[in-house]
Amino acid sequence: MPQLNPAPWFLILVFSWFVFLTLIPQKVLAHTYPNEPASHTKQKPNTQPWNWPWH
């Protein structure tokens, strides 16, 4: 049964994890956001309570 032979599959597993752990994080960390988040004022908006007619 060839699926029980770990030789080719283990090498593929190790190589794929090597790619995931070395190349992918560098690309993700190099990502820059086009719009920086804007700072909001500390004043809370004036809200009115809702008067729902409960039936």
C-alpha cells in the first residue's frame, strides 16, 4: 500500500510547512494599509432613548 510509505509525503509536508513559516509571514507583515485609521473625538454623541410602544 503506497499511502503508508511516509517518504514522499513527509518531504512534501515538511517543505510546505517550510514555505508557510518562512515566506508567507514576511509577505503578510510587509502589507501596508492604504488608509490609516482616523482618530475620533472623545466627545460622545448625544443620543435619545427610544420609546417603543410595547404591545
